[in-house]
Amino acid sequence: MKFNNELELIKVMGWTKSLKLTYILKELKNGKTKEEVFESLRGLIKPKSFQGYINKIETLGDDIKFI
């Protein structure tokens, strides 16, 4: 399944998950490392949850076309 815009991703994953996913993906595509992104989110996301989003990005990252 390909996601051509944010609305398609929101419909599948819901608001909270899709917004976190798109934020992390945008930061990574802007050249930040995983560690830098995690540090910027310190206190907002737990390490295990962050790793779950990284795993989703590794799986779906190429299918998200709008970022």
C-alpha cells in the first residue's frame, strides 16, 4: 500500500500514530540521525515506542511519498 498524502496515512493509522511517524520521518529525511531525533523528543516518547516507529519507518518509509 502506498501513501501519497498525509490524509491516506491518517485514515490507516489514526491521528496520533501517523503524526508521530511523519514527524520522525521528516526529521530523518532532513539529515538528522535516529539518536538526534530521539534526543529532540526526550520526555515525549519512550525508547521502546520510538524504536517501534523506527521499525515502521524502515518497513513503510519508501511507500510514504508525500514527505
